[in-house]
Amino acid sequence: MRRVLSLLCLTFLLAACGAGPQLSPLGPDAVILAFGDSLTQGTGAGIDQSYPAVLSRRIHRTVVNAGVAGEESAEGLARLPGVLAEVQPDLVLLCHGGNDLLRQRSVERLRSNLRAMVEQARAGGAEVVLIGVPKPGLFLGTHPLYRELADELGIPVEDEALGDILGDADLKSDTIHPNADGYAALAEAVRGVLVRAGALGD
């Protein structure tokens, strides 16, 4: 009986490892759009040290950096259609909402804006990965709305890296931005999500 239970637990764990939303494989000519605010733009490091630039070099794919420092989600929502039309990406990496949270804007409005951005990207034929942003506070942890929204929409989410990075003095340039090493760590975390979701090989 104990052996049967052990096998059942092992089967469950193996199934869980393969669970989660999947992405289409990214061909060598795929175009990825990194859309967001200063965390995408790369504030606190050089433009070639931003997470989209580092990710592009690591996965050998085009990653377009469309980050605008200081932007709130409502502004991002208004800007996104033009960027999608110009870039025509296969995949969108959406990292937005930090300024909303810092300025104590409505969390429900942020959720609605992020949902609309995901829907816009999908309507344009792109898949989406959501990157969670920490909520302000003494103990940095990603705001739960990112995981909740990703589960609702059935998309992959990276909701641990930024909290860990901004909680490490060696990986940040100021209280809300990584340094070059921090952005490199974020790029690696995003690459890991893409691998686990089937967009990239190991």
C-alpha cells in the first residue's frame, strides 16, 4: 500500500512539473516585444545591460525594448496598439504596473489595464508572458494580482525574480531599480520561463 501511495505521489509531482500554460516554440527569426516601464527600459544600467538586451543575447532572438520610464498602466494601454502594429511580435513580455503601485493607484484599475494589454497582444496574434512587479513595503514580494491574472488568462508568469532582485543590495541601483547584475538575473529568470513553457529548448 505504501509503495502504491509513493507511486501516486511521484506521478502527481511529475504531472505538476509539466503543468502550466505552454507557448509556441520560438523560431530563430521570432520577434519578442518587451513592453513596460523603467524596469523594461533598464533604468539604473546601460541600455545594453537592460533585461531585454541581455535576454536577446542569451536566446539569440530579436527582443525589442519598448520600456518607457515613469509610465503608468493606463498610458501603457494607450501606447501598446501602436507598438504592436509597428513591431508585429510573436511574443510579448509584459512587465507593467510598478508606477501604479508606487503611486497607490487603484489595484483593480491596474488589473483591468493589464488584462486589456494581454487581450490586445493576443488579438494581434502574439502570445504573452506576464512579469510580476513587487508591491511596495518592507518585505518585497510580487503583488498577487499578477499570479491571479495569469491564472485567469492562462498565460505563463514570472512572479518571483524582481522581488528577490530588489531585496538584494548587490543587485539593485536604487530602491526600485536593478543594476546591471540585477537585470541579468531577471533576463535569466525570464529565459527559464520560456524554456519551461516550451518556447525555447534547453
